[in-house]
Amino acid sequence: MDETEQPQTAGEKAKAAGQLAGLAAFVAVGLGAAILVGGLLLLLLLILGAIVWGAWSISWIIGLPLTAVIIYVLIRMWTGERV
């Protein structure tokens, strides 16, 4: 200890410990909030992906036979046969 430094009192030590504990709590709450928000965003992405996948699946199931029928009719009309 230098000659110009004053020894810390118990109150100053308690204040420093409280500030450190406050900082640790702030960081912990901040990280917890960030993890929670990240998890919610991932959940939203999962839900949106499931909706898009479901819509694509349904459109493919409906669209493929419908496209085949339309192509069949167009070919029959182009060749001059009755549909």
C-alpha cells in the first residue's frame, strides 16, 4: 500500500461488493433476456417454416395433377382431337 492511499473501510468494501454483485446480476439478466429473445425468434422461424412447408406441400399435391390435366387437354386440342 502506498503512503498516500487510505485503507478501505468496511462500508467502502461492502459498497464495492454490492456494485460488483449488481453488475453481475445485470449481465446475467441481460444474457437471460438475450437467450429468451433468441429462442423465441427461433421458435417463430420454426413455425413460419412449417407453414411455408405445409403450403408448398399442399400446392404441390394439388398443382401437379391439375397441371397434368391442363397439359393433357391442351395437347388433345392442339392435335385436333375432341376432349
